[in-house]
Amino acid sequence: MTIGLFILYWVLLIVMGAGICGAFIPAFPGIGLIVAAIAVWGAVAGFSKAIVVALGVALAIFAITTAIDYLAGYVGAKKVGASKWGQMGAVVGMILGLLGFLPALPIGGPIFGLVFGSMVGAFVGEMLHRRDLALAARCKLGAKVSLAIVVSSLLGNIIAGVLSIIATVVFVVATWSTMMPPAF
């Protein structure tokens, strides 16, 4: 083991740590960073059977978390009767909140703006779509939909975060025995 490989290994573990954090935070790169780090390690250190298995696990988790990201908010919204307007409002609100186009919030920055924006967007979307309902009924449905979209999306992020931890642990278990520090 050369000093360069030793340092690269630890840098890639830091990247994987950032990927784990990103998996828990909506709209940030997560498992993709972990897959990329494992691929870089394989390209540099060689694709041994253990690395191929770790990369395969990470790619499978990438596919699963992509599906979870897409389905979590959708399923949560559908369970409470959200319209396409509410769902699209949540997406627009999320983007606007992330980019800071909503009124400034005293705490949280873009992460809080992302969650708050999704809620506001879903609420506004339902309010615009459900004009046939009385105002009180529209408000109640809009609040219900906005909360369901945010809660289900956050649950999806928690699942993605846990799966990202598993992918990282598989990589570490597969490679740790080869990580003897170089003699200085």
C-alpha cells in the first residue's frame, strides 16, 4: 500500500460520508457520491471481487433509493387525495425554497426552505385546483396534502440515508483488510 492509495482511501471515505449526509437531506447528492467513490477506488486499486460486490451493492441501493425518492412523495400525496396540482406545487415550492425565492426565514436556510417550500407549494396547488370546495374545506385539504407530501418525502430520505450507510459499510468491510498504513 502506497501513501497515495492510503490517502485516497481516506478521502473517498470522507466523500462517502458526505454522500450519507446528502442521502438524508432532500435534493442533495447522496448514494451517487458513494457509487462514484467506490468506482474511483476500483479504477485506482483494481476491481477485485470484493470491490465488484461493493459496487454492485451500491448500484442496487442507488436504483432502490431513486425509486424511493420518486415514489415516497407520490404515494404519501395519493393516500390523502392530492391532485396533480398539489404534487406539482410541492415540486415548484421545493425548488423555489431551495433557491431562496421564498420570503427569508430566520432559521434553516436552503434546507428549511426546501421543506417549507414543498409545504407551501402543495398547499397553494391544492387551493388553486379545488376551487369547487368551500374555503375551509380547501384549506383543510391543502394542509393535509402539504403535510403528507413532506412527511412521506422525509421518510423516503431516512430510508435512503440508512441504505447509504449500508453501502458504505459494505465497501469498508470489503476493503478494510487491505488498508495497512504505509511505512513512513
